[in-house]
Amino acid sequence: MPRLSCYPTIRLFIDGRDQEYTGGRTEQSIVTWVLKKAGPPAVELETLEAAKAFEQENRLAVLCFCDAGARGAFERAARQVEDVMFAYSTAPDVLSKYEASAPSLKMFFPHDEQSATFLGDLSSAEEIESFVKAHRHPMVTHFSGETAADLFSDGRPILFLFRDKDGKGDAAEEALRGAAKQLQRRLLVALAGSSEPMDQRLMDYVSVEVEELPTARLVTEPQGAMAKYRLEGEVTEASLLSFVQEFEAGRLKKYLQSEPVPTSQTGPVYTLVGSTFESIVKDPQKDVLVEFYAPWCGHCKKLEPVYTSVAKKLESVPSIVIAKIDATANDVEGVDIEGFPTIKFWRADHKEEPLDYDGDRDVDSFVAWLDDKAAKPFGHSEL
């Protein structure tokens, strides 16, 4: 499926050198990211007033009560977490305010418990980073344009509940919140509806139909080789916990969406669906060209008559198949589609690594390219 893209693109320029903004889309995220890039990884809080101001100004704040000898891993973690502010202090009145002893570490946030004390190894930057990332989101996050980038870039699996604001939806949300407390931030948990444009886009992205609501999906690597898992049956606290446990045990089967198999093939372009993709495209006797399209895509509509003409011209070549698949309604495991149309070619003798079509989008260019790349050349000049 195509990735969800987030716009606009933001870049930071320091001394003439630029870097792309990789943080969240909230005001606090942008300010924190810029301060972290332009200044030190952590700031010193020398007074009680400074500590109070730091906590008030930063909705996500990490405080290390430690001296320079114990700050190495803390500062390394601070550089890795770009949208959370880090500070340190050894001032007695600051330690007293937070009822802390040195060395120790606490994180403050505006949701759920409001704060958490780090119980891991202060000499491990990886453990500190994992602790901070686990608490930077609420136990249950509302999916929106503002939270999408943060959720998708977190790295943890995401459990999505899709629900309407009705009786069933309210009961499902209550079940999700109960399950989230027991999951203890092992993965992200998010709520989505069906009426907002971003909700609808997410539903398309993870293959959810309106009539299924309330329903749950568990998603991994949403910005890469995404895998989706579908909760079967009613949404309850018990079913959600079992769903996650089965996933963590490696016993869940990936959910691959597929349209019904066409009862007949009409026209020269072969229509694929998710369930027929493997048998047709991976046939070792055939070279297969596939267009991944979206019904609403203007570029796909413009290409359609050209692509049909290519298929028509090659109808007499038995070794080649010209095919198409609606990538918004069908999933293909192992194929990452970033935009429409995407055109890939599976050679008969090399099915593991398809080629991306990179020629011009006219009939002659398609046919010449195929003759050059095919495992079984067909002599396009003679057609």
C-alpha cells in the first residue's frame, strides 16, 4: 500500500548547512527539535526557579539528578530523542522539590500518570531512550493530523481501534482503555473514527471498511514494509489482550486485503486481485508487467489508454502478461508502493527482485523496454 505522506517539508539551516525536520507537527515538538539541534543535548538547572520554569515550559521533560560523571548515557539518549527536552541538576533544593536522590532520573508528561521514575540502568543510553519514548505518548492516543507523524515514526507496533461515537463504539473504546493499562506501553495504542478525512485515509491505508466498525488492526512498520493484522470477532478487553499476545508470540497471520476474483477477464490487460497475484505474477513461464493503480489517480487514468494499447500490441506474445491491480483494494506481501501509478516487471527467470519500469510512458517505449528486459525477448520491431 502507498505510504501516508506528511506535508509540508521543513528544513533547518545552521551555518549554511541544512537538515530535514524529523519531529512531530505540534508547536512544542518543533520548538524542542530546533533547540536540541541548535544547542546542547541537555540544559543545567542551577536553581529551583529554573527547574520550575523548565517543567512549565516543556510539556515533555526529562530530568537527571546526577553529576557530570553519571551523565554520559543520559546525554547520548538526549541527542537521540529529538522532541523531548532533557535537563540535569545537582542543586539540593531541586532534588528536594522532586523528592529525588542522586543519581536518578524522572520524566514529566501531561497525560496519564503525569510522571514516571526510571528504574533501569543509568549507564545505558538505550534503556533511557526506550523509557522516554515509551512515556512520550498517552496510553491511548487519538489519531489525527497532528499525531500521525509521531505515531508512525515511533518504531513500536501500533494497535488501532476504529469506532464510531455510538453505543458499540463507546463500549469498544472502554475495552481498549482497559487493555492499554495492562499492555503497559509495550506497543502504541490509538483511537480513530471514520468521519474525518485523516480517519478515512487511515482506514484505506490499513484496509478497514466502515461496516466493520468497531474493529481493530495491529500495524507494524507503517512507513516501510507495513504488515497488518486484523482482530476477528467482537472488540472486548479480553479479545484485544489475546490479539496482542498472539502477535507477540508470532502466531498471528498477516491480513492481506483482496477483492473477489473476477469471474472473467475482459480486455487485453489482465486484472489481478490480492488472492491471485502470487499464482499469476510468480509463474516461472511468464514475464509479467504489473501496474499498481488507484481508481481516483489522475496519472493512472491518463496512462490507461496507453497501457491498454501496450497489452493489445503484445497479445500475440504468449510469454508475456500485461496486468494491473487496484492497490487501494488489494494487498501484496513484500511489495512496497509509494505512489501511483507504480509499474513493476517480474522476469520469468528472476521472480524475487522485480524491476521498476523507468522508461517513457508511450506505447513504443513500453514495448522496447519490455523486449530489452524480458527473460524471453520477442523482437518488438517485428510486431
